[in-house]
Amino acid sequence: MSPDIVIVGAGPAGLCLARALSGHGLSIIVLERQAEQALAEPAFDGREIALTHGSQALLERLGLWARLPDEDIAVLRDAQVFNGPSLFALKIRAEQAGAERLGHLVANQAIRRAAYQAVSDCADVQLLCETSVRAIEQRQNEVKLVLQDGQVLQPRLLVAADSRFSETRRQLGIGAQLKDFGKTMLVCRMQHEQDHQQIAWEWFGYGQTLALLPLNGRQSSMVLTLPPREIERLQKLDEAIFTREMEKRFDRRLGAMQLVSSRHAYPLVGAYARRMVGNRCALLGDAAVGMHPVTAHGFNFGLIGVQLLSDALLTAHGKRQDIGAPAPLARYERQLRLATWPLYQSTNLLVELYTNDRLPARLLRGAGLRVAQGLLPLKKGIARHLTARTG
């Protein structure tokens, strides 16, 4: 079989790319290990995705936004950053970027469901589930995939979109710079007594990092980062004891709390591919750039990749050029690196500083936040960056 494009990975990034390329005369196959039912009705995984204005606009164009239930969309108005036990916070306000809000928070579960529904309407996209790639053969100007059932696919372009630990990337011989932070992130939904006022928190405590992502009503997604063994202990606690411990970790700044969801843990490992493209292949989403969640830009970067890659491919296709040729792929790689490399590096540096609990680092952290609070142009720049608005 010789489709135009094969996408490995039916996560949100892979499905959004398929939807973006649909309707232009291209044949597209998406490969996925999971059963199709798991894509149609994805399980709650604890992750809430912070979407910028730019990401929302792309999801609207792809027909996903209209498929998201209102109850799964929460307003993210402002943000604030705390350091240690201090009540002082660096405040980032949406109005500093000329906006009413920094963005929206949407459950990953809802985005996955909407992406599946959008692609299901595309006659030119074939979804092959419960399958995986056994081998990839690359020769001059061609790529061939052998699936586990023996089926052979020879696309004009192969796109790897199968997570930051991408097996497809490895089979293509493309390495990645992995950054293991040695910590695990626990996520869950909590109900709380005090109103969050649609403000996100990033709290770099001593020995832990806490985040609050405001949901609808007096509920939030709570994110706690600790060494793996501590997270394992917390997952084993019964609901009442876990709730009391979360109240204590948040210094009761939100009053009484109640666990209202299952708990999920994820290892904190960043990834940045050494190459974004190769011989008739390209990387997308976390397979290209897997961010630390502190800036909440992971899926936004994935959508930037969707926009850049689909633009490059459709431009070449519109000119009757080879979509798998080096020129459109080089354009995609260049633009994606420009859009992601500076923030990837600065995020890692930020995390290193704000999780270092030695006294000099503590003093520098606190001083840095207070200096930043007085620099209005800096805060405007951060706000514009978080909203993905230019200015």
C-alpha cells in the first residue's frame, strides 16, 4: 500500500495533523497501538491542557473546539508565581497582553475525544488501530514500514507522533536530548473552600513544587512534584488522609479541600530531538519536543508543529511538488526550532534554579521574582508569550 502520508500515533497532535491535511487530495493513514474504543472514549488521565489564544484559533479551524463540551472548558485569566513560604507572588495578568484571559484550560481527555471525532468525519483518513510498526526500512528517497501483521506501507512521508519516548524516532535513527529531572508529577482534581478566581498558581516550595490550574466552580487541577518514592506513598494513601496532606502542602491557602478524581503520576522527563526531519520523515508533538510542564506549553508546541508541518506540506502539494522532498521538510524543521528551542532551554534553566533548595539559590529566587514584579515590560512580554499574542 502506498499512501501519501503515514502518521504513527493517534494522540492529539497526530490526529490534528491528519485533520489539517484532510480535504486536499492526500491519502492519510494513522497507526495506533490502542484499540479504537480507547480513542473514541478516552479515560480520564488527570491532565489539564492550558491552551493559548493561538492554539484555540487552530482548534477552531480544525473543527475540534466546537466539539468540546462547555463544562470541559475553563477560563485561565491570570497567573501568579510563589517562592518558598513567602506570600509574595509575581503576578502575570492577561490585561498586560491586551487580553481578557491568558487562555483556557481543557481536559486532555476532552481534547482526545474531540480529535478522534473530527478525524472520524474525514473520508481520506484511515485509522489502523491495535497495530504497531515492526520495522522501518529507509533507502535513498524512500521509506517502507513493516507492520506487526506483516502489512507493508510505503508512504511519500512518514510522521512520528508517538510520544517523547518515541519508538518510531529510534527506528528512524534519530536521537534526542533527554532531560530527566529525577522527579514525578502527581495530578488530580480537588474541590476547595476558597475561590481560585481563575488564577493559576506555580508554587516553588522548598522540597516540592505545587501548581494549581483553575477549573470551573471551586475545583482545580492540583499538580504536585516530588521524588518518585514520595509520590508512590501519596498514591497509596486513602482519600481522607491524602486530602488532609494536600491541604497542609497548600498551607490551607484554599481552605478545606476534597479529592474529586482519580490520581495519576507521570515521570518528569524532557526531550528535544536532535533532528526534526530525515529521509522522507518528520517528527511531531512530543516526539519532536517534550516540554517540562511548568510553562504549560507542551501541547501548544504540538499544535505549532501541526500548523508549520501542514503549511509546508500543503504548500508543496499545491505546487505539485514532492511533499517528502528535503525542501519542505527543511523549512518545517527550521521554523519549529525557532519556535521551540529558546523556551525549551530557558524552561530547563528555570526549573533548575527554582527547584534548587540551597540557601544562595533560595535568595536568588526570591529576589528574582521581586525584581520581575517591578519590570512592567518584562511582565507584558511574559503575558504575550503565555497568550501567544504578538505585540
